[in-house]
Amino acid sequence: MRFYHVLAITGCWAAIGVFAGCAAEPVTDSGATKPGATGCIPVSCADQQAECGKVLDGCGTTTVCGTCPEGMSCGAGGPNLCGVGTCSPKTCEDLGAECGLVPDGCGDVLDCGSCPAGTACGATVAHRCASPVGGDAGSGAGGAGGASGNGGTSGAGGAGDAGGSGSAGGTGGTGNAGGGVAPTQGPRVGMWVSPWVLGMLSPDGWVDAIHRVSYATSHPNRAVVVLGICGAATQTTTQCMMDKPASVPDAPNIEYFIDYATPIMDAIEADGGIDVILDVEVMQAHVSDVMRAVMTKYGGYQSVVGFSPDWEWVYGDPDKIAKIPGWVDELHQYKPGTELHLISWMSDAFGSYRSDDLSFGYDGQGVGGMQALLSYYQGWSDAFAPYRRGWYWGYASDWPWLEAECQTAEGIRNVQDAFLALNPDAMLLLASEHPFFHGGILDRLPTQPMWQ
């Protein structure tokens, strides 16, 4: 996922100075360039269904898409679309943007500036300046950690680790009761929560928000969250928002930070109505090492159904495609039936291996409108059918046009229903970015299921 480290609207990120890469291509087997590569395939005006004005090409520059006929103006028919009347462009202030290139919602691109030394654009919220890692934990006392039960791993039945002490009054992890995960049937709807925003809501606040996103559809579904546990702290290091389990040895390029994750996991476990996929940005660590730490810590929770090594951030395993089957086997040693969730914006990113133990999530962003977004999703769904597929939406890069769609709970429902019309068994995940916190989506979400 591209969150704190993304200039999400440009499609190319550079939150830490040593990084630069391309990150917002449509689904294509020809391959948009991965972060760290030397080239970038630009997204054309036609790809974005843009008729006029300037658009970002996904490679850090703009493309001019033409002018409108006499009597029409750019943006009056929608972002970069000709129409009768006028369009009122957004300012950087309107969009809550402090830095980076941002579409104005009509037909131009705003330059919202750069960040002061020591901060980065998108470090905690897209297009806002901040340090790449979080601040103090606060002064609240942590809750006591609970001991886990026996049977922590498949077959072995060994003693589990003690639960970590909770931050801000959270309790320790519950024990693994043994057994595996039964595949979820039907749609799953919820959120992707970046590790860098775990402290922005209370644990119960996150539970409430995830449920409310799942309510915003006409289709009964299972609430789900892809919960960021470990995030990219540097070019080499992943930083996990949890205490290190006592039985887990130190491993290269893994650090442990404030335990924001355990109180949220405890609240989800107590709720009993949300599935959790544990998300990690591995960097130069090894997937097996990060999996061991995270699954030892949380594999015993009944709510945990999956583990996701965010694909574009897997640097420490250069032969990662070949390792996918082995990682599935390792994951099932911690908890049988757990799905390995793979995320990219390129349909050829994972090679040819397919399995019912896998799910495939599309996290492309920076497209020109709802129809373009749906066409990309259709392509992704076709590429990975009949296996489990998912879609991440609500990125800051799409907000200039998506804002009009999400003014009410009914509008949010209509967006999610449009995805489910293409794939009734999809997993839909609203990103924890600017539109969610500052664009009003959180406040507009329904408090009761809209399928009733």
C-alpha cells in the first residue's frame, strides 16, 4: 500500500529522499514500473478518460489533454471533462494539501509546495508534511498483558507467547485456541488501516469505523480490515507497532515501536464481527521473519484470517514470486487455512502461481473517474477469477472527482455497490487516507446496515 510514503496524487512517491518510483498505473500485464526501477510508463489522457486540461501521468509530470469546444469549459462535466457552465477549482487549502502536485478538480494541477527539512510529504496523511514515524505514545497507562493459551501453532500445540502490554489501557493478546480458518463466503467490506494512523482513533473508534464502512452497501457482508502492523520506516527497515514476542529472536531490519496494534486487535476480538488480515511492509527484512513475529503475536486471535506482505515493499526476498507457495505453507503452520493476501496494481506482479489459499488486492490510484476505476477493477477481477479478489479505494489521488460521489451515506453506498455489481464476492477496502479523515467520509458513514 502507498500511504505515508506516497505522493499519492502524482502516482510517484518520494517521502524518504532515497526513494523514487512510479506507483499509479492501470492494470496491465505489460507492467508499470515498480518503485525503485529506472523507468516509468506514463498514464495517458485516454487511460484517464480526460478530455481537457492537465492531468498527472503517474510519473511525476503532467500531460495536456486538449481544450474544450466553444461554449464549453473544462471541468464543467466533471474533472477534466468538457461541459456547459463553469467549474470552481479547488485550492490546496480546500484539499487539505500542504505539499506535492494535486489535481484541482477542474482541469489543472496545483503545486502545493514542498516540506521543510526533516519532514516528508505524505508521512502520515497524504499531501501533508510530517516525520515518517509517529511521536510519543502519550501518558496513558498501558493495560496488563494476558497470557496466551496452548496450541499456538498448527499440530505442535506448544505454549503461546505472553500477550504484550497494551498501550493506552489496552489488554494483552488472547491465546490461540487451535484450529484453522474457514474461507469467508460472500462479500467482505471494510477498511485498510495504515500502521501510521493506528493512533488517530481509539481502538473502539476503529471497530466502529470498520463496521460503518461495511454498513454502506446494499449487500449483506462480513466486515473486514487489512490492519497495518509493520510499516516502512526507512529504505531497509520495517517498524512494527507492537511489542516483540518473547519467543521471537531478533531479525535483521525489523524494529518494534509503540504497541498501537494490540489494543485495536483486542477491541476487534471482543467485538467478534470483523475479520482481520495482518498487513506488513517488509522492506529489506525477510517475509518469513516478519511473519513469525506478527503471527506469533496475533495468530491466536480468532479474528485473524490472513497475512499480507505488501508486495511493492518486499525487498529482502529478491526471489519473492518463487517463494509464494512456501510462504503459504509457513503461514499454515501458524494457523491452518489463513489466506496470503497479495497486493499490487499490476496483474502480472505475482507470476502464474494460483491457489485457493491466496487473495489478490488491487491498490491502483490516481485514475480519472468512477468509470475508469470500475474498468480497472473489471480487468483485475478477470485476471484473477475465480480466486478471491479485492479492491482498495478512497485514495487522496482520486478525491477531486470522488468527493462528489461521497457527499452522503447513500453516495458511499452507491460507490461500493458499483464494485460489488462487478464481483459480488469481492473484498472492498476503504483507505485510511485524507478523504476518510478530512474529506468527511467518516462523518457520513451510516450507523446501521443499509441493506435492511
